[in-house]
Amino acid sequence: MAILPASFCIMLAGCESVKPPSTVAMVDVARYTGRWYEIARLPMPFQKKDEPAMAEYALAPNGTLSVHNTATRPDGSQHDIRGYATILNPPENTKLAVRFTTWFAPLIPIPKEGNYWILYVDDKYNEAIVGTPDRRYLWILSRSPKIPVQNLQALMERAAKSGFELTNLIHDPQR
């Protein structure tokens, strides 16, 4: 009889959901807009390892943010993608749903809690950590293409403390 309760407990533990990472308390959207350079990221299917990227965010008249991501190939050519971000938790403005305007974008589900969480931004809005609530994707961003090594180390430590596995972290190859 003791096997049944033990098995049930093991099943429940396997179904237990992991608590999502904490976001920064509040984001001033106007200060967050502008250009951000990717300093490091976790692998993703849409971008090759050797393609550094930058993102441009701008306030749109309808209250969303326009998103324009540009990646640079090793030969110097670029490819880009555009989209928009809807803020899901005003006035905190820390959880966004980003959707790109491609033919296949409607086929990619966006979780109701969003797919772009601002986990950290410094007081001057010069460095940020963004991730997905499932911790599958992570970006370390900066307003400048390069940051001091100690800043990167501190951002990586912050991401690791938030539960992100950094073993496969890709450091921007050209910055």
C-alpha cells in the first residue's frame, strides 16, 4: 500500500511547475526605447551563433512598441525582422508579448504571460537582461556595442541567480 502514495507523490513532483523569474519592479518605456546591442544570448533557432544583433524599440501611436531587430552575418551583410511588442502589465511595463510580422508568426504561440520579460535594467538604462518566463531564451543587452568585462560578469551572475542555465551562452563574436 505504501507504494501507491509514494508513486503519487513522485508524479506530483514531476508535474510541479517552476516559478518564473522575477522581473525588474518597473520599466520607464520611454527610457527603454532606442537601440540596444546584444552582448550575449542563449541559442535560438532564428539566429546563428556568429551573427551579432541589435534591436531598436520605438513607441507606436497605438501604445505598442515597434521592434526592429538586425543581425549581421560574418560577411558583413545584414538581415532584419520587424514586429511589435504589446505591454501586458502596465504600469510596471515589465512583461511584453513580442510578435514579428512574418507569414509564419501567427503559427508561433505566445504565452499569455508574454515572451519578453525585462528582468533587469540599470538606473541609467544602459544595460539590461531580458528573458522568457520559461528561461529558454535570454539576452544581455547594452546601449553600446561593448561593455566592461566586470559588467558582463555581473549581468551573467544576475541571470544565473534568476535560474538561467548559462552553459550555452553565446557571447557576441564581433563586440
